[in-house]
Amino acid sequence: MKIMATIVFSGDLNPDPDAAAVALRKAGYEVRRMPEKFRPTLAHPRDDFIEALIESDGSDDKIVDAIWKEIDTIVDQYGALCPQCGFVAANYIPFSDVFRDCDLAI
């Protein structure tokens, strides 16, 4: 199963999503950057989103909590936070949770 975390960057906090993506990859995560087509929907020009995914051989909530804490610790250094983390289905569409109310096609 895959565990996916949503990472939110606030433009007001001088974020560095590029550096956060590098750090997450070094920690073993698959990183998905927000598609450019969603930029017009953001409140601040420097706001951004990343999804970080990792394979898990278990389905225990303790694993999710440990991964969540690790990701939050990594991205905090780059002006971001991780408000949600959990298991995702194999057919999960990237950023569908974040932009579900958006008129733009995913």
C-alpha cells in the first residue's frame, strides 16, 4: 500500500518547494509537484502544494503517524506543513483531494 502526504506551502512564509522536494526525495519519497494549471486557483502567487508518497508493507496507523511526523519535520524547514497523511488507493488521482472543488480538469 502507498501512503500519501499533502504538503502545503504558504507564500507568506517565504517557501522553498524546490528544496523541500529535493529533501523528500533524499528521504526516499516519491514527490509530485502541483500542476501549473492549478496556479490560478491559489490565493498567493508563492503558495504551492506537493504530494509525497512512499510504499508501506503494513497498514497500521502507527506507520502513517511516523511518516507524517517525518514529512512534517522535513518540510517545516522550507516554509510548509503537512496537514494530512494516509493510505491511498492504487487508482488515486494526484491532487484530486486538494483541488476537488476546482473547475479545472485534473
